[in-house]
Amino acid sequence: MTPFARECVSFVLMAATATSTEDPKPRLTKARLRRSMRIFDYVWRYRWLFLLSFVILTVSSLVFLTILQLPGEAINVYQGKGKFGLTIDEIFTILAVLIVAQAPLSFLRVRIQAIVSERSMASLRKDLFAKILRLNIPFFERSRVGEITSRITNDITQIQGIFALTLTEFARQIIILIGAIIYILITMYKLALVSLLVFPAVVVAAMFFGKYLRRMTKERQEKLAQSNVIVEETLQSISTVKAYTNEDFELERYGRSIDETVDISIRTANVRGLFSAFIVTVMFGSLFYIIYRAILLVQAGDLPVGDLFSFVIFTAMIGGTIASLGNFYTEIVAGLGASDRVIDILDSEEFEAAGAKETVGGGAQEIRPFAGAIRYDNVAFAYPTRPDITVLRGIDLYAAPGEKIALVGASGSGKSTIVKLLLRFYSVQGGHITVDGQDIDDFDLETYRDSLALVPQEVLLFGGTIRENITYGKLNATEEEIREAARQANALDFIDGFPEGLDTLVGDRGIQLSGGQRQRVAIARAILKDPKILLLDEATSSLDAESERVVQGALDNLMEGRTSIIIAHRLATIRDVDRIYVIENGSIVESGTHAELSTRPHGAYSALARLQFDLAE
């Protein structure tokens, strides 16, 4: 078999098994290509540079084909059978000029393609991240952070590789392939036809073996993935494994999985071996027959030696080109899968409702300061991911401007959901939530949330400095405002105790700070934001007694003059609030002050209070 036929087989086999090592990739269909044109729109912004790169690519490919043909012509001239009336010196002069001309063409093509791909994919990354930031909370609940991150990193990197290298190289190989086939068919069609006659039989065999190999290799990858899951689970729970002395059990479990992988791999190797034996037999048989035909043609004077030399070069080039087309085809199909995942996000309609913007005479937006009166009127809610489970039913509560209200109840009763609805993370399915008498959905979302601040139970700081984390509440804050916010949050003492002060790095998610310090940084951030409505989600429940005392003092400063909704498990921290709502199974079962609720002998709050205070004593 000639290199041409052998590499054709490689192409077909690679194309047939292209989905074997990963998840199934999409087929190259017209519908998928049309959908992927959304990504091409970003490249088309630089259309003239993009088209120029393809013009240079075409010229460069044709020059390359000419270079390949010249050595064979030189041999023909040496034997006195030259076709173009050139001398050997002239041929090699032309060859040198063409080789030198290739250098600037290659440089310009690579540079232009880099400019187009980098700038277009930078725009795509920005648009994708902007869209992700505006998606609603249910989207993030259904999607893993790793998957979303992969869209903006791995998928776009894969798409960028298509436009930066794969697409142009694919076109270049197509030009070379077509040019080389036309050349050998015109100049030495007898040998070319013999080579092409072998191709169909090998392709059919490759398709048969390739389909079987794809199934087996995919099965091997699935088994190997299961083995990796065992390793990951074991290492993540290594303390549990050691505590229960189950090292041998995990080793045996992993060993069984690996043995199954080995068994599948050996069976796959058997099929590959049979296919290789078939290829070798056909290849050598065809190769010797081609040599035999070539000797006869040269002996009869029908084929100059120089043309035979060119035939060997061009068939080798054709074979290498077809082999590379297999790889490029696989990369393009994989890129289509990546573009699909990116477009799925770009086309997602799960964005947050922005609400209505208030304008004066159709002009600029008028931002009216909130007084902070909050009312829930017969609110009902079920999470979009669990629509059959009603989380809240008939919720009625009120907080006057500047009042402090507390939500208490068992875990899962719906306390945090009430706060999430006020933040407009979700839309209510029944009833209304109003602020200052206006439905919260009627406010512009950005303006509305600017008037709220949340201090969660688990504070995850950004991995920069303390200053950057505090100013997240007000990006243009002055040094005096930052220090004052830190002082009110009882955080200034420990901040000034660090050598770098406000410029101290907090580490990944704030790991360099203690729990109490992270809470006080979060409180300083909320103070700097100066919200009218404050939401505290069990802000002290995970702290020790001393940290809780300091943080509670900071919270008292923060709540001063603001409407506050406090979710609390420790009832001692809410004795002085204006009103307490007791939540059970998504409904309010009691409301009143601490003194009022504590005197009810059979009330839900008094039962919780007796349990907690008795335990504390």
C-alpha cells in the first residue's frame, strides 16, 4: 500500500474512533454548523484580517506544492528530459527564492491569526462572563461551579485553538491534498490510479474495525473513570478510611476496577492487532505491486525517473495530509461541542428580572432612598428545582422602618428562604413582598439591591487584601471611610495588628483569618455599603463565645437605624429585637417579642427557649 492509501486508512480509523476517549462529541451537521456561526460572529468582527490570512494561506500552500515538484524536475533535466526548458542552476535558484518567500508569508499568517483569535475570543470571554453574572440563582443551583468555570476557560480555549490553528491548518491541508492529487493524476495517472484502487477496500475495513474499537475504548475509559472516582472518594475521606481501618477494603475495590480496565484493554488490543495485521498484508502487497508497475513504466520509457521521484514525494505528502486531516477533523468536531456549551449559556433565558426603572419625564433614573418598611403578604414559594415541595405557605410579616425582627425555627423550616426572596434571588409563586408599599419586582434590580446588605453565616472572602474585601461594599470609598467602617465593625484593632494593616492578604476564601475576623470584615463591608435593609443569616452561630461577643457588638453598631431581619438559632442574641417570628414547616406559627412569647406555656418559642437556656445552664 502506498503512503496515500495507508494514511487514508489512518484518517478513517481516527474519524471512526474520534469519540472513544471522551464523552460522545456532536456530529458535524448543517444545523450544528449554523448554530456555531454565533461564535464565528466574534471572529467576523475582524473579517478583513481573517480573510487576508486565508489569502496568504492559499499562496503559501501553492508555493509549497511548487517547491515539492522542483526536485523531480531537476532529475529530469539531468537525464535530458526536462519539461520547462530550465537548467539545474535555474531550478535551484527558483527553489531558493520560493523557500525564502515562504518565511515572511508564514510569519504574517501566524501573526494575523493570533491577532484575530486572541481579540475575538477575549470579546467572547467577556460576553460569556457578563451573561453568567446575570443568570439567576436556580441556574447556579443546577450547575456545578467547575462546569461553569470550564465553559469560560477550557471550552473557549478549545474554540480559540480552532480559529488560531486548526481551521487554517485544515484548509491548508485541503489545498495541498487537492493540489497534490491533481498533480499526480495529470503527470503520472497510471501509478495514481493503481494507488487509488486499493483505497475503497481499506476504508470499508477501517470503518468496521473503527466502530468496534470506538465502543471498546469508550468502555475502557468509563471503567478507568470509575477507578479514578474510587481514588478521589478515598483520598477525600481518608480520615474516615483510616478511622475504620478500611485501607484493605478500598485497595481491593480499586484493584477490581483496575483489573476490569486491563481486561477491556487487552480485548481492545486484540482487535487493533487484527486490524494491523490486515493493514500490513494489504500495505506490503500493494507496495510491491506499485514498485513492480513503476519499474515497468521506467523501463518502457513511459515514466521519467524524476517523475517517479516526484510521485514518491507527493504520495507521501498526500498520506501525511490525510493523517493530519483526521486529527483536525476530530478537533473541529470537539470544538463544535465546546461552542454548543458556550452558546447554551449565551442563549440562556434564565437571567434575573431587572424590574422597572423609575424615570422622571423619560429622562435619567430617579433613585429614591428607602425608608425600609418590609411586608410579606400571604407569600407562598417552592424552589424551581423542587416545584412539588412547597417551602413557604401563607407568610405574613411586617417590619417597620428601623425595626429589628428575628426569624427562628428548626433547620429547613424556611427562614433562609424568606431572606432569599427579599433579595430577589427567586420570584414568589403566591402573594407579594413590598418595600415601602411598592412590590419589590417593580424596582430596578441593581438599585434595589444597593439598598440591602447580607451578612451570612459562613463568610467567604475574596482572595485579595482586607482593604479590597471591605471596599467591596463601596468601591470608591476613601481611606477614612474604610477605617471608620472597620472601627464600627470592631475589626480595626486586629487589622492594625498585622504588619501590612489593611493591605494584609487574606488568602483563598479568607483562610488566613479566623472565623470571627472574617465575620467582622464582612460587617465592615456592610457598614461601608450603608444599606437601609440589613439581612443577618445566623451571623454568629459558628463562633466561640469570645468571638461572638465581639461580633455581636459590631452587629449592634451595624443594625443601628436600619431595618434588620435576623435569622438566629441562639435565642439569647435576639432577646431585644422588636418582633420574633417562629417558623415551622414553612408557616409562621407565632409572633411577638421575646417577653411575650416566653410566657406562653405551650408555645413553640417558649419550648425552644426552655431547651436552649436549660442546656446553657
